[in-house]
Amino acid sequence: MDKVRKIGDVVLSFENISLSFGGVKALTNISFDVREHEIRAIIGPNGAGKSSMLNVINGVYHPQDGEIVFRGQHRRDMNTYESAKSGIARTFQNIALFKGMSVLDNIMTGRNLKMKSNFLLDALYWGPARREEIEHRKKAEEIIDFLEIQHIRKTPVGRLPYGLQKRVELGRALAAEPSILLLDEPMAGMNVEEKQDMCRFILDVNDQLGATIVLIEHDMGVVMDISDRVVVLDYGKKIADGTPDEVRNNQNVIDAYLGVAH
């Protein structure tokens, strides 16, 4: 009940979004919304258009048709810089970390948009630049504590096992202090224990840090356990939208996953 009570008004909505690459339709007339503080899942079989939809949200792709409404502002699309500046951060399906850099330094890269000192002061490491560096490092250390990775803070991420690299990537996204966090298959490639840890951290990010979360995930057990609402895509079209129970019992969803709808 607590999760239901804390969910707020719509902060992000998509109205009749269509996206094509040449003659191939990736998304067709997709409409759904995201509410403040909820965990909103996007699911569907392979090739359903899930990653394309996530790329529309943070400005990697620009739809040919439709409109995005973000915190009351109507816009045809957003570019990646506007998306990041407005408080939208993301992780990626394939880990995109700097493998030779330490965990701490990778998380610090997520603070770039928060940094204000100029190049000369940075070069001299003097005055405001030094104070800013200390403040950003403090934020990064808080994230390291939050994600329980203090013991690897100075380790190059390329030496870490896959599950910990995924946690570091989550930390880098959190370093931007996002109001909306996009997670692209955060559990992919993990064992059962690693998935349990990641689920716990996602719930903590939502509950303790107050971030709204939009995630793509193939593990249906995870989706049904942690999501407030689920939108289902198949061949670039929306076939269901509702609570986990509503989606679980939707015949169109059952057919799509069993491969008998087409």
C-alpha cells in the first residue's frame, strides 16, 4: 500500500509515437505515461521495440510522429543533452564503462553535468575548482556507500565480475542525481544472487532516493515483483498496459510470449 500512496502525477507521457528506420517500423502509435516515483516496466519479446522506446525517451532517436510531454512541456522530441540536463539518466544493455579507470573515477564521470568550474581553474586545481572537486567526490563516495561497493572503490572496473560492473554503471547514472532513471536490462547476464542484489538496489533507489524508474527487463519474475505498472510491446505496437496482475493475465501478452499471435 505504501508504494501505491507515494506514486504521484504523470511526469512523462508519450502520445502516438511512431519511429521508422527506412521502411522498417520500429514503433507504431505508442502511447503511455509514467508517474512520479513509480517503477514502470517496458516488456516484450525480442524485437518488440523496447530499446527503441528507451532511446526515444532520452533523445537518442527522434520519432517521425507523435509527441512527448515532459513535466507539462510539449515537445516533438528531446536531444540527449536536454534529456540529461532535465534529470533523465540511464544505464545501457551493454556495459559502457571506462574499463581502465577505477570504480570511483567511473562514478565521478556521472557528475560532469553538475560541474561548473572553468577549464583554467580545473587545470590549476585552485580555489573554486578544488572545492567543487571535493564536493563531487563526496557525492560519489555517498553513492559507493549506498551501493555497498566500498571494498572495490579503487579497483579498475575491467577487473570486476560482470554483476559488480552493472552495479558500478548504476552508480554512474545515480551520480547525475536523476529524477527519472532509465534502466536497459539491468539484470541481463546475472546469476540469481546478483539479480536479487540488483532488485534490492533498484527498489532502494526508488524508495530512498525518490527516483522514478523506467526499466526494460526480460526476467518476468523480476518485472512482476518490483513494477507498479507494465507496458507490453510486440512488433513495435502496444498490446497491453496495466498492473503486473492485469498484464500477466492478458491473453494478447500470453499469445505474444508463446509465439502464437502472429
